[in-house]
Amino acid sequence: MLTRLFRRRRAAAPSPPSDWKARNQALIARLRRQGVAIGTGCVILTDQFSTEPCLVEIGDRVAIAGGTMFLTHDGAAWLLRRTRPEAQHFGRITVGSDTFIGQNCIILPGARIGSHCVVGAGAVVRGMVADGMVVMGNPARVVGRTSLLVAMMDASPDTLDTYSLPEPERQRQIRQHFGRRESEAA
Amino acid sequence: MPADESTASLESAIRTELARQLGVAGDRILPAASLVDDLGVDSLLHMTMVVGLEARFEIVIPDAVAARFTSVGDVIEAVRSRATLAGPGGPPADAGAAA
């Protein structure tokens, strides 16, 4: 029994990049059917597009990490129930092109995130984020400009050209770069 | 103000602002100090430091220059050269007072 469970877990180990790319395309197709407007060349690793996916519009070449949630309604409308029992309050969300939204962010109703923006992991975004800005925190605040962040990343010795490598080779190069021994591999 | 004195007050203001941006004591702002190894600057702090210095001294540091800062000396030189060239008045009026 345990052996069978163990085998199942082994089978569920991280998939090679080609698999997740296929899954990403399938997810984007599903989200579009649900009403999310999604441009071309996007990578979307979350399916949390609230109960009104038609209110979310995403530009081209946008990447959204896992765990990020888009909220298109404000549950505080609950407080209107006594006088307007059917009331619900909604807000559109737009994301410009060439923007990256990190892991586990919350994008609140009415948020307008510009193009060439970076939203740091865990940010709670409300209101407008101007083009080219890096925002972080709760509530999200501007901490810098995307062009500088990109230049810093480009200059960093820890930026490796490994994106499309076969997974074992990718892991090998990362271990080698950070001075980890082969025997330390999981 | 003599040129030497103006330069000294500008450098002093840069060091003070840099210490404030990085949240470290002023005596750790030494030209040879490594931003990463000696002062623990990560990429986020690096970025906020650059943006903060630009706002304080009303200058623009090109991304390609700012991205390659590795020491305190690099930062001081980049700000000093641009703040000096910013206009005939040199450093902002309150640069000396901030030192």
C-alpha cells in the first residue's frame, strides 16, 4: 500500500517544462471560455479569476504566477443588505502588456495595472499602477522602476540562461552555478 | 562657497542619504564597502536606494550605470558626478544641512 502511494507521489513529481507549457495553454483556453480577455504570449499559472471572470482583461505577454487572485467584486456590499438585499458591487480589472505579477498577489476590484510593470510577490493591489513601475506590499506601493529592475537582473551573475533546457540539465547547471554537489540533488 | 568646500558638503550629503536609504550607521558608508557583502543590500534595497538618491538629489542615474553598482564608492561617484553637473548651484540648497 505504502509502496503504491510512494509510486503515485513519484509519478506526480514536477513535470518537465514542455508539460507545464501545454497545461498553461489549456488553462488559458479555459479562462477565455469563462470570459477572461487574455492577449497573446501570456503565461498564467493561476485559475483564480473570481466569480466574474468577464471583468478581467489581460494584455499581451503577461506572466502571472501561481496563487494570485483577481477579485472583481467587493463583498463589503453585504453591508447594504438591509436596504438593498440584492446589491452586489463590482469592479473591472485591467493588466497592461509585458507585465509580471508575482506569486500569491491579490488584485482588488477596480485595479488598473499598467504595461511593463512588476507586482512583487504577496502584493495587494488597488487603484492604478502606472506604466513601468515596480510595486510591492499591502497596500501595494511603488518601490522602483521596471527598467532598472530588468537592468539589474540582466547584470546579475545569478541570472542564468536555463529556461528551455531539459529539466535534468537545467538542475545541473543551477547546482553547478551555486556550488552544490551532484550528491545533494533531491 | 569654495569649490573644495562645496564638493565636501555634497559628498557628506550623499553619505548621509545613503546611510538613511540603507538603514545603516554613517560610519559604515565607506567607499570600499561592498553593497552586498558588507551592507547586505538585496535587489529590492538596491532599487529603492537608487530611486531614493535620484529623488533626493534631483538627478537621473541611467539604469545601465545603477544596475552595476557594487560598492559604496560606485554609488557616491555616480551621484556626485551628476549632482555636480545638475546646474551652477551644484548640490541642492539643503545638501549641507542634511549632512
